[in-house]
Amino acid sequence: MHRVFINSIMKRLVFTNDKGGVGKTTTVANLAVGLSEQGKKTLVIDMDPQADVTFALLGQRAPEAGSGYLPPTIHSLLIGHYPIENVIIPAPRYPNLFLIPANADLADAALKLSNRPTRLRHLLDNLSEKDYDLILIDTGKGLDPLAVNALAASDEVIIMVTPGKLELDAIGRMQEHVRLVREEVLLHASHPKIRGILITQADPYSITRDTILRIMEHFPGLLLSSIIPKNNDLQKAIGRASSIFEIAPGSKGALAYKTLIEELNL
Ligand SMILES: Nc1ncnc2c1ncn2[C@@H]1O[C@H](COP(=O)(O)OP(=O)(O)OP(=O)(O)O)[C@@H](O)[C@H]1O
Ligand SMILES: [Mg+2]
């Protein structure tokens, strides 16, 4: 009898909000380490010139371009025409975890990509479905051409929200951005889809409860049930370029990210 093996689909997930400081990098770094420890071959793409997730996962900054030298970074991939295999590096401290790092050079790619919104998507299409189980993309703040490239390259979008910062307006804007990318950039594609809204830095006070209720009322069905608490260990871990699973594996933060991995079925 003939047996057909179906490869698992290499899902591309982007974590976004057009506001800064909402926990995107903290979430991408911890999910990536958590997934890699579960044996999932994971590729993180740093699409932020601040390069925070690069620092979190490597423990050091990626070298910058200098007289004739182009380091293997996302900038070299997007602008310098390096093939994708040349810019993917292993994160040596973690099994199964790979990274396309960023550095400040990326800032100048934003301008050059303004009329190439599908550049990253086409580059990722050169990877085989078998290469990675998952691709996680971290973005910076604002909806610049880098963020549009990240959205257009993704299958699913997680909208990140912290309580009490005009979050409904931000979610509405992100929903519209995702729709525009689907309709105008990808010409009526079925992706990217909004996978869910993730609340981070939640505390026990009423502002968080109100945020939860407002999101449930205005965006029915989109709020993820995993909620990431405000947790000092998460802040400590990222500050030390480490993951929560190393610094405080029994903490509320670690538990929340494990629950999120299960809920997203990653
Ligand atoms: N759940 C949390 N509990 C406590 N502190 C947190 C939590 N999540 C993030 N932080 C802290 O909040 C700050 C912003 O987080 P982070 O860098 O992940 O946000 P970001 O959305 O990636 O920001 P940017 O838009 O600048 O890239 C950091 O100092 C981080 O340590
Ligand atoms: Mg960040």
C-alpha cells in the first residue's frame, strides 16, 4: 500500500502593534526558546532596527556593515542580495533555534522597501516547508515598510496589547492594516489572518479587567485566553539576554508562555 507523508506546514507568525513597548520582543524571544526546547525547529526573523530580539537570543549585538563588509543580517538579505541560507545563523545557546539577526543597518532598508512590500515574502518562499516548523517575526513600532513586509510575509498575525493605552484604537488600526495588506498588497489573498489579540503586562487591577471586557465586546472571538502577566522575572530575563525558562522556569511568566504555545497549537 502507498503511504503519503504530509509535511507539517511551516507557519509564519508575526507579532505586531503599531505602538512600541507592548511586549512583542519579550513574546517572540520566550516563545522561540520555549518552542525550541520542545523540539520545534524555529526560525526567528528580526525586522526591527533596534535589534532587541537579536540581542535577547544571541546575547550580543550583530556586527554592523563597514568598508565593503556586509555582515549576514536581515539587511543583507533584503538589500544586499545575500541568499537566505547565508543569513540564517544558529542561536548557539538553544537547540533547534535559528535567527536572521538585525542591526541598525536595517533602518535604511525601510526607505528602499517602500515600493517592495512583498520582498520578504518572496525571499521566504525560497525556504522549503521542511526546513523549519515555525517562523516567528518580530517587528518594531510604527507601520513602516518593514512592518508591511513582515505582515505580507506572514500567515498569521498576533496583535499585542497592553492594558490601558487606548488599546481599542490600536487594535482597530492593526485590523485595518492587515486587511489592506491582504487586499491591496497581496491582491485579495486569504492571508495574513489575525490569529488573535494577546494581552501582555496584565495586572490584577481594574484597568486590565476593563481592557479584557472592552476587547471581548468590540472584537468578539479574537481575544486569546492566554494572558501574559506583568512579571518582573520576564523583565529581568530579557535584560540579561536570557529567556524566562532559564531565569525563572517556575514563574507566572514562564507558565503563561507555555500556555500560549499550547493555545496557539504551535
Ligand atoms: N509581561 C511583562 N512583564 C513585565 N515587563 C514586561 C513584560 N513584557 C515586556 N516587559 C518589559 O516591557 C518593556 C517593553 O517590552 P518589549 O521590548 O518586549 O516590547 P516591544 O513591543 O518589543 O517594544 P518595541 O516596540 O520597542 O520593540 C521591556 O522593558 C520588557 O522587559
Ligand atoms: Mg521590540
